[in-house]
Amino acid sequence: MKYTNDYDLPQSIVNAIVNDDYSSGKSNYSVTTLLSPPRIRLLKMKHNEELTEDVSDRIWTLLGQSVHTILERANEDKEDMITEKRYFAQLDGVTISGQTDTFSLGDKTLQDYKVTSVWTIIFSQEGKPEWEQQLNCYAWLHKKNTGEDVNKLEIIAIARDWNKREKQRRSGDYPETAISVLEQKLWDYDEQEKFIRKRISVHEEAEKDFIFKNKLPMCSDEDRWKKDDTFRCMKKGRKTAVRVFKSKEEADEYIASSKEQLYIEQQKGEATRCSGNYCGVADFCEQYQRECI
């Protein structure tokens, strides 16, 4: 990976980003890697020397790291709190690692801190699968290493763009403060291990196909954060839709009951991960080139 500085950011900022010493240790997979799509992981491996990223795109990551550093310092002398602990465990012949942010020995609550956007917090009220999966993987690692159960999982979400005026203007879905505590569903230990075993298998099989057949798996709609397609009931001469539906059947029913001359226009749901190049390998991805350009 090579970094650019197209916006001439201060050298101290550049140094902080470029000299990131994060390491998952001597493991085959970190929890983050296990949860990522195999296609992205393998393309990063193949094109690592060709990948470039501007340091301006890493600012929020840097902010997230600074939050973790401050929290680690704040809890370093607290005997009832385990902070920034990296665990290792073996399963199906591979080593997995994961670093938990904080674990309270008193109520056995495992917490992970996220610096994110207000909209991510709002939408996560209905569930954010990757957060739930990540924390359950950490809970499994914690028990494998300590023998102790985790009783509760929480995301501590820090909204970098929270605004008091916006809170006053909007309805009840807007977070009360810049920090939200979002409890995640806790799976039982067997369910956690079954999920991790499945993710290992997905990555291992993909890597074998890549090495021996030069074949890459496609990213699923879920991998690509694809939004649902919509069906827009349109009227000739009007630019905006009269009504928008999630299924063609609903749109057909509406048109049949309408006295206006309408027609259906299907709008493909955006693959957010691809369109925003959150994966970092779009330039080398045939699936992206074929479906998103």
C-alpha cells in the first residue's frame, strides 16, 4: 500500500497515518478479516504493491485510533476493567486473533468503541449485522482464553457529526447525545463457534480456488452493502415519482387502482461499498467494473 498526500496535509498528520503500527499478531485471520468478503481480502493480497490511498481518506480512522488510545490510558489502572486486550485462539487448524476494547469484570460486559456518523447510529437501531457478528466473535475469543462467559455486548458509538441544533430540529430518531450505547444480541457459545467456523471455511475455500484455479468468488449483495431495488410509479412529463414501492407487485396494484396514466421505472439499489470504494480495490475488481460503472 502506498499513500499519497494530494491535499498537502501537515506532515505530522501524514506521519501518524503512514506509521500506523497496528498488527493482528501471529494469526491467520483477525476477526475483522474473517468478517470481510474473501474477494476483497484476496484482491488486496494480489495487488498490495499497486494499491494507493490518500491520507485524507484515513482521517476518521486516525480519530478512531486516538479515541482508543485515550480510553486505554483512562482505564489502565482500573482493576475491574480489561482494556485493549488481544486474544488468540485456534479453530480448525488456523489461528484467529481479535482485540477487545474494554471488558468489565464486574458485570461481564464487553464493549467496542466506534467513531461513526449519526446516520449509521440511526440506521443501526434496526440492527447492524457486522457489529453483532464482531462482538460475538470477541466474546468467543474471550471465553476461549479466560473460560469466562460474557453477559452483555455493547457498541459505544461516537457520532463525529452530531449537532445539537439538528437534534432540536429533528424527531425522536436523532441521537440524544454524541455518544450512544447500543446493546448487541449475544449468541450462545456454540452459535458463536459455528459462525466463526463457517467464516474460516469461506475464506479457506476461496483462497484455494484463487491459488489453484485463479478464481475469485463474487461479493454478495450483503457484502456490497447493496440497497434494495425500488419500483417507481412515474407519470409522463413529471420528473419525480408519484409513488415508490419496494416490489413490482405493489407498484402494479397501485397503477391498476389509479385513474392516471402511469408506468413503472425500476431503480437498482446502490451497492454502497462499491460506489464509495470502501473496499479499496475497486480498480482491480471485475465485478465492480461490470456492475457499477
